[in-house]
Amino acid sequence: MTNQNPETAPSAPSNFIRQIAAEDMQTGKFGGRLMTRFPPEPNGYLHIGHAKSICLNFGLADEFKGLCNFRFDDTNPSKEDIEYVESIMEDVHWLGFDWADRLYYASDYFERIYEHAVQLIKAGKAYVCDLNADQIREYRGTLTQPGKESPFRNRSIDENLDLFRRMRDGEFEDGSRVLRAKIDMSSGNINMRDPVMYRIKKEDHHRTGDKWRIYPMYDYAHPLSDSYEGITHSICTIEYEDHRPLYDWFLDELGIHHPQQIEFARLNMSYTVLSKRRLLRLVNEGHVSGWNDPRMPTLAGMRRRGYTPAAIRNFCERIGVGKKESLVDIALLEYCVREDLNKKAPRVMAVLRPLKVVITNYPEGQEEFLDAINNPEDPAAGTRKVPFSKELYIERDDFMEAPPKQFFRLAPGREVRLRYAYFIKCESVVKDERGEIKEIHCTYDPATRGGDAPDGRKVKATLHWVSARHAVGSEVRLYDALFTKDNPNDSGEGKDFTSYLNPKSVETLDRCYLEPGLKDAEPGDGFQFERLGYFCVDTADSKPGRPVFNRTVTLKDEWAKLQKASSK
């Protein structure tokens, strides 16, 4: 868990990558130029971990007056889809970044990457190998045992050139041959033990169609793409640290522009998985409704749930950038969301688990419109009118027939305040044939209009409410953590991560009542339901006149509690 206190965190904490960039700019490395890139693979939706990389790469470019390219590393057509391309572009824009005219694809460079592979073959630095995947794995050795050379390692340059050309022409079957770099099978770094550069895949590419029957591996295509674009600082997550010697080897052997690869710790967040492979399993196995399920840590899911770009950018700044991996508490992300929404979300009243209240001494057929504050944090937000009538809805949890000592809300004979309205007093309870409370009958004090008693008497509770006659019916979904274990990635018990899925990660309430102004709320609009939390109009399932709301985050600030406890 991070120990950063959001109350005292600087707006832009220093990090070692920022320090490297500042030093390079000062010394004139790369001619005093800075160019980064964000290079997603279009094989899934972006998640909160990608947001950290987006903010870092685009942020550095902005800070040092450089540029950041946006490049799709689209080298594996079997796992890629145009749906992913479009979603990734939408997410980066939504997060607040723009790449202008610097949108690239690794597939733009396929011909050039191929020619550089030919150059390595001619230099005796690459060869065509007929071992299958299992045999290559066996020949590679282990962390404690060196590998052994392929029997095809010493083919002649002419034979390798001929076979490689025929691989490109589609003459051979998938998996029958690969192109490998000729480096060192005894290297202590397994990545340097003659890594595969090209494999045969007779699959159409979403951009190049059926032009190519071979596709470059990521470890080969990525450094070349960086070089072609003139990248200066190639920022990767920490798992690529062991791949850096291979990154350097390809560029040095080819004698082309050589960016500096820098690795940082990837984001790990509690009660969450951020492995794209595991997220894909959640989708394919039906554990969630899709990549944009509001329980998913994808940017699409967070957007649908009501998280804001500003909150996510703030979160990425606060967690900082380091070399050592740690588990960031999801409560910090929720704090950032809550902090941002508190300043901008309009306040409204909604009743999620309704209990009818009949005000027996309120005139039959009368209604009035009361002033309600839109946002106490923003005086410019002004006020709105909310209707009041004889029959209301309050939260069922706000009434108890036989309350315990510390319960201060509505009970028989007790008086409470209705927000922006009047004091009411419970006089009687009406039950159905099963003995369950059907409605409660109250009286109101007309002199307390606006919520204060002229005689100075006080009440211990203020309740939110909705006028029954004017209420808008709605479905509301209450979301909780998708997993019950704080680190489902590391079970330590030999269990699959899906065994920690939370069966109560969503609760759907289909008989909720909202104040009438919410009837025409637009998909994506966010509000604070007073006393209940922050909610957002669902962008997928809402219909005109009947919005569906997703709970974005509760009002309860777990991060503040954690920080308070840790400071004692």
C-alpha cells in the first residue's frame, strides 16, 4: 500500500524518470530533444495501469516541450481487433490527451522491419530455424542451465535468405519455421538466447489484409519502431528490464537511431486484476458483462461508472513513479474520484429503498416547490426547486419501529427534519397482512418551512426524501469491489484468481425514486445523491425518461480513515 497522504501530496511529485529527462535536456543528449510514445497493443481495452503510462508519457512531453507519439504495436493479428483500436483511441482522448497528427502503427513499418531482418541475415546475425515452439523452449535452457544451439543455426546466408523470402510468400505452414536472432545460447539472460524475430501466421491483419504471412515479434518490432520515429526516451514497465539488452542489441547491430529504454514499476491495485489476459478471461467467461462493465478496471468501465478523467490523472500523479512494485490501495483512487466529484457534482435527492410517508395534516391536493442548494462547494451552482406534497418517500433504513439507543432517525413519536422542507413527527405505522411496514403516518409543522423551527427546538437527524406524486422511477446499481481478496493475483493458496470473485459486487435496485429534475438526465451525467454517494447515468442501458444510475463511489472515505489510523 502506498503511504502517500492525499492531503499533503504535491501536485506533481518528482520521479526518477522526470529527473533523467531533466538531466538529458540539460546536457543536450539527443540534441536537447525529448520524444516519448504511448505504444498499446490493440488486443484489449485500456485499464487504469495504462492510464499511468499515458499520463507519464504525454506528461513528460508536455513538461519538457517535447512530443509524444501514439503508436499501435499491432504485430499479432490473431489477438487484435479494430474494436480495440477504436476503444483505445477513445480512452486516450477521454483522459485528456491529444496526439495531433502523430498516430502511427507498427504495421506502417512492416516492409522496413522486414528489410532490416534481411540486413541481419546478410550480416550472419539471424537464421531460419525449423524447431517447433516446444523444441525452441527446450533448447533455450533454464535460469540455471545454458541453452544449446539449434541444429539449423549454421545454415548459410543464402539458404536463410531464400527460406525467409519463402516464409514471407506463404510457402510454409504456420509454426513450421521461424526467424531467430543469432546471439548467445549460453547468455545468462534467457532473452538473449537466439530469440525469435518472425513467426509464420497465415492470418489477415486488420490494416494490411492478406499482404503478410509472417509477422515480427514484439521484442524485434518495438525497438525498430521507436528508432524509426526518433523516440528519445522509450518508457516501459519493469517486466521489460530483462529485455533491454535485446532492445539495445537490435539497434546496435543495425546501426540505427538508439533511444534510451527506461523501466518503471507497473501499477498494482488492491481488489483488482490488471493483467490483460485475466481481464479477457473475465469477459469471455461471463464473469462481467463486457470490457466496459462498471466493475472492470478498464477506462471504459470507469467512465461508465462515473469516474472522471481529472480524478484518474490526479491519482496517477499521487502514486508517483518508481522502480519497486507495490500494491496501491484502491481507496486512494476512490478518494481522488470523490475529491473531484465533490467540487463539481450537483446535489439531488433520491430514495433507493423506498418507504412511503403520509403527512396526515398536509392539505389534500396541495403541492409547493422548495429551494434546494445545487452544490454547497460551488456557490455559482445556485439553487433548484424541488416539489413537496402530502405523500413522500424516505429511505426504509431511516425508520425503525423499535430503535436502539444510538438510532436518531425517524421512529414512533420522534421528530426529524426533512432536507429543505419541514419537521415531521411519526404518529403511527401501517402494516400489511404479513406484518411488514407498509407506510408511516406523520404530521408536519408548517412553521418549520425551510428546515428550522422558530421556537429554537432542535432535531437530531435530517432525512432526504422525494415527493411521491412527482417522483421519477429508476433502476440503480450499487457496485462494490470485484474481488474479495486484496491481492487476487497472489493467492498463495494455489487457487485460480476467479475463486476470489465477489458474489455481491453488484446489487440492482429496480424500484428507486428520484426527484423529477433527473428524468431528462443525459447518459454520463454525474450527481451526488444526498447522503448516499455519487452516481452516474449509465451510458449503455438508460432510456429517455427512465435513466439507469450506477453508483460511482460512496460518500464514505476509507482512504482518510486509513491515513488517520496510520498516523497514530
